[in-house]
Amino acid sequence: MVIASQYVKKAGGMGWDCAVDASNDMEGTTNPSGVTLLSPGEDLIAEAFIVNFTVFLWWRYDGVDEYSTDNPVTIPAEEDGTRHNLIAFFRPVVAIGAPRVLTTGLIHETSIETPVELEIAIVTDVSIESPVNLTLATAIAISIRATACWMLNGHQNIEDAGTCTPDGWNQIASGATQEAIATPDNAKGYINPKTNTFRLDAATVNPTSIDTTDAHYTIPAQANYSCHTIRSQFILGWTLTGGANILLAGYNSVQSGNGLSVEATGSAGSGKHWHIWVDGIDRGHSPYAMPVQTNGSNHSAEAIATPN
């Protein structure tokens, strides 16, 4: 410890002086610092400041350890012409050498060839007069098999409305596509919408194929180590599958509470006209205004040429 021979002059009388310093200037500083001359009857107010994340402990005054833990501390005025000494003590941190960072790609399997137990004691309070940097070296034998891939998380938009396959997080091989399947729970009134059947990340997509049972969509191969989400978009409603000569051919979804106009297309032939048959029952001339149906129900329609 070095005490600076610097005086702060005060106006009036002889006074008294006090040398103020830190126990280690790598751990903290004080204000004032060095020898301070105080006027007769003047108290000394000193404050300690930490450095490098240390902790202030206490003051030593005229050789008395733990004189005070106050910070700032007030030393009452001493007798004129006397000299005194005030030192701030700190608790340093235990320094550890700069860590080495291991950067790898996606690790799918890691094994430790020869594990070694490391025992660490719990240290509650350590006071180190002269800290020394401690460097810890850890040797680990790691066997890594890295496989390029992309990740896909599958789920449905409404809980218990059906299933989305694959479900949860899945690892897809590099360069591979993945088929998503949305299967609605018709018993609970849910169906697949004809369009915007899936949501891939932030974009809606139409199915590759769809029927009353389920919808399929082939997800293109994605960039290696990227993560994506596929979600089924179930709705409440009913379906109609348009057969021969029906304008709305194939699978059609109707949202809950709505009906549907079923119309024939093309010519019925000379001397004939179209009749609309729904679920095997003749509903009369085309077009047929099909009323609202039960949610989750599936129906079929066809146009049959009927003599005039």
C-alpha cells in the first residue's frame, strides 16, 4: 500500500490530518485519497468505491480492524496537530481465466468416453489479500456424429378438433420432403376447409389432396438446421362431394350455418334435363338449394339426365 503525500489545505488553524487509502488499489478507491488536512473541530467524511466487482468490507482506523462498516464513514474531529490513518478493505472476487467457447453445429448424439467426477465445495466467505488468476482446464473426450437436417413442429389450430401428422417436433433428413396429414374429428363437427387447409410457418397453403377423411400436403425440403411449423386449420361445418356432371366437382367445404347451391354442368342431351341427386335422393331440377346440414356430416351429389 502506498500513501500519497498530498495535502488538501483547509482554511484556518493548525488542525489535524488523516491519511486515507484503499488496502489494494486493484480492489477499490477512496474519496478523499491520500493525506487530508482538516481544520480544528472538523470531522472527516470518507467514502469507498469498489473496483472489478469487489465487495466493500470495513474500515481500519489507526490500526483497529473493523472500526466501521459504514460507507461513507464519518471520523469525529481529532486533537489538533495529531496524525491518523484510515484504510478501506474489500473482498475480491475469485478470478477465473478467460473461458474457451466451443462452437458446433447441431449435435444429435454426444458421448463422453471416460467420465470423471468433479467435486466442488461450497465456499461461503473468502477473503483473499492478494488474488491470483486461476485458470481451470477441463479435458473431455467427445465423440460427435453430426447429421444435416431440418426441424418440423406439427400441431392443430384447435385443441381436440382432430389430429395433425406429424405431431410435435420432428427431425427431417437433409433434402427430404415431409407429408403433413390433417384428420378432422367429424363427430365433434369439424372438417377440413377446401382451401387454406394448412399453415406453414406464417403462410397458408392448399392441400396436395383432400377428401372427407383427411387432407394431405407435401412440405418441400427446407434449409438445413432451420426450424418450421405446420398447422392444420380445422373449421366447424359440413362437406359435399360433387360427382358426375356437378359444377362443384370433388370435395367442397361449407362453413357452419350455411347452405349450398348445387348445379349441374353441361348438356343433359336432346329431350332431357338435369335432376340433382343428393345422398341418393332425387332433389328435383338443377340448381338445387341445399339447406344447412349438420356440422361434421359428409354428403354427395350428382346430376342425372332425366327425360322431359
